[in-house]
Amino acid sequence: MRKKLGLIAGGGQFPLKVCDSALKQGYLTVGVGFKDYTDPLLASRVDEFLWVNLGQLGKVIKFLKKNHVQEVIFAGPISKPKALNLRPDFRAAKVLFKLKSLNDGAIFKALIAEFESEGFRVVGPQQFVPDLIAPSGILSFRKPSSIELESFKFGWPILKKIGNLDIGQCLVVKEKIVIAVEGIEGTNATIKRAGELGGKGCVVLKAFKPGQDERIDMPALGLETIKTMIEAKATALFFEAKYSLFFDLDKSLKLANEHGLTIVGIKEGKI
Amino acid sequence: MRKKLGLIAGGGQFPLKVCDSALKQGYLTVGVGFKDYTDPLLASRVDEFLWVNLGQLGKVIKFLKKNHVQEVIFAGPISKPKALNLRPDFRAAKVLFKLKSLNDGAIFKALIAEFESEGFRVVGPQQFVPDLIAPSGILSFRKPSSIELESFKFGWPILKKIGNLDIGQCLVVKEKIVIAVEGIEGTNATIKRAGELGGKGCVVLKAFKPGQDERIDMPALGLETIKTMIEAKATALFFEAKYSLFFDLDKSLKLANEHGLTIVGIKEGKI
């Protein structure tokens, strides 16, 4: 009997990529999409599909069980500002009510626990999209300057401590000054603001939150990150290798190289 | 012989208030103003005055010494984004070069140490403007709701930890979610952003950074804070009592009351 993968899909192309890969690996796929978030294309690719509103946790679990799903994967972002208006059903309310914090990490941990308590195995994206796992090392033609390296060394431990508080994944630094800290606005908005505040030469850091679960909340980077950096006149990007997803890596590096950016994957805190 | 106070003046009305109070207390006043920051009115109120550019530390110290200043006070904000273009003179460069961080707290500590190494006594604003020291307790007609109280209890320890990292003084929270973290953009910009991201009902927290020196970097609140909160549809303000300055307190409370805001001064972490 073919294994069944329950695909809980947020926005963007990522759920489609995961779906295609799962099909290739011989899975039957059961998709759940959120109205206003998920690409409707997904419905035609999966074997079974259900539209829900954000917050309808009971309905999702019931649907996955009915379809005898064994493994569950969460793929694709849910924009946090929009999600603030969610209407939790009874089951979601029960989960949320128990939480001391509703920051991302806390919610994701609780979600994983809730699915596991129902006997599902929650899997990460690594086995389905290994090519999206962000590599380590200096990926751009240009190496970081000594000032950019100093900004990385200054900012990275601060970002890890902010991550410990389960706040943002992104920090923008310029010459030993913290310019901008990500809240729920997302990385691109944070980079844009930093450009307005700090001017040319900002350094963007994006890290995995210590103690979080890489099955849901991997930092995501891509062409849009590079475009936003160019617009904001930021010159360097240091990101968490292995625990981040880098979409359109080749195109992103090409664009970064054309604009003289330096792009560095950090592994275990080091270049 | 009359004592001499060296008044190093940033923007706004605060330096003028300190100056008037010092004159009343019998001081001779020696003012230093920064081009593009300091109200030119100050020049006519002090006994001696010097304009400098931001970063001319050697010139400031020489001027204060020539005028036999014993006590020095820093009053009035310097907008950080604008200050990023400063050109340090030799002495300022020496101070900045030694620092591992150029966040506010680190710079202020180094400045105090530099002035003290020259024999100046750096004093806080408390003795000159005791009426501006923010009081504790529930100051508004409306008491905080249980949800607002929960937001305070959730956010205050997080803000203190961010303060430990010497980042911002302001955090905006909504129902156990961190909406916005202050970087160098300032409190009002942070509140505005939070309103756009989180919608109605945000709770604004503003705290003194643990381990910082209250002689320079007291959190400042006032009419503009309340106006920004109203615009952003934030409903509650919790601030650090005793270690904050609250400008135009009566007018601010009147406006807050007209709009049903709750305003609470926190003392030693408690209401």
C-alpha cells in the first residue's frame, strides 16, 4: 500500500514543490489549503484536497484521519499580520489557550505536539526538497569585507539571543549598530526599513531560532530577499546554512553577483 | 563662586527646561549645541555657548574645560538614523574604536567614562527636572483590562531581555504575540508600524534597559507618544516609572482619557 502524505499548505510555490516530489517518491498526497493563502493549483495536483479557514484545526485533523494519512508536512508561509484575524475552532482554541506565548515558535511546537498526539508523524521538508536546503560557505563571487565580517560577528550572537526569545529570524546591522529587528512584519519589510534608516551598506542576518523545530519554521530566502536587499542598498547576507530554505538559489546568486553582494551560509555559527 | 553646569544639548525642549532649572538653582550654565539638532534658543539662555558638529568630542571637552565646568549633563535626544553620518574627530574616533558595540547604551557608557576621566562629574536630570520623572501606578481613568494586563506580563520580561542586549526600549505586544521591536527607528515609528501590522488593541511597553546608566538614556514619553498610540489604535501604555521622563504629563493624560487609553507606570516590574 502506498504511503499517504498529508500536506498542510501555506502560500507560495513551496507546497507545489513538496507535492511534486512526494508524488515522485510514490506517495499518495492529501492536501489542505487555507482560503486566501494557498495556491489553488495545489487542489489539482494532490489526490485528495480540502479548503479550510485558518484556525479550523479540528476539521483538518478529521479530514487527514478519514484519508488514513500517516505522515504530515507543513509547507509554505502563513503571513502573520493577516493571520491575526483567525477564528479558532474549538480544537484550535484549546491549543492556543494553553500557550503562554503566541509567537511563531510556540505555536509551531504546539501544532506538532497536537498532530503527534493524534498518531501522525510530522516530517520536515528535507527529504522532499533536499535541493532547497541552503548550503554553507561563501556562495557569491565577492567575499565579505572586513567590516561586513565584523557586522556578522557582532550581530549573529545577538540574533541568536533574540531567537531564544522566539521573536524574529532577521536582524539588520551596520557597523556594530543594530538597525532593525524583525517582529511580525517579515524579513523583506525589515530589510526595507533598515535601508531607509541605516542607508547604504547594511548587513542582513537571518538565523534559525535556537531550540525551535526545523520541521516547520525554517528560515526562507530567495530571489525576493536579494531584490529587497538591492533596493535597500544592503551589501551582505549571512544566513543559517542547513536549517534554511533557499529558493531559486542559482538565479538569486546570479542577481547578487551582478550587484556585487556577498552571500554567505553560516554553519554552526561559522563561515 | 557659583557652580558651573555644562549642558550638552540634543533636540527638543528638554535642554531648555534643564537650563532654566539650573539657572534658578544658581548655576552658571555653559551650553553645547549640535548643528541641526539643538534648538538655537538655548544659545541665548546659557551664559556661554558653543555650536559643534556631532562627533566633535575633543572640541566639546576643551570648551567645557576652558570655562571651568565641574558638572556635565546630557539632555535631549539625538535622532539615531541622522547620527549615522557623524564624522568623529580624533578623540571621538578613539572612543568609538574601542567599543565592541555602537548601540546606544554602549556609546553612552563610554561617553560618561570619557567625561569622568577628564574630571567632570556627570549628573542626571533628576535634580533639575524632578517633575518630569514618570510616576508609578495607574495614571489614567481607565484601568487596564485583563487582556492588556496579560500582554504586559507577557511582554515586559521579553523587553527587559531585549534591553539587556542593548537594542530598543520599546516593544509592542498584542495578546501574547510580539508585534514590533524597536531598533533605531524610535518609539513612535515602532508604535505606528505595530498599528499597521497588528491592528486595533496593541499594547505599548517602554522600559529602562537593565544595567544602563540613568544619567543619559532615560526612556522619554509625552504627548507625541499618546497621539501616535491613538493614530495606531493602541489601547494601553506600560512604562518604566522613576527611570523614565514623562513630558506634558497632564496634557498627555487628558488626551489619553479622552480616548479611553490606559496608562500605567511600572515600578520594579510591578503595577
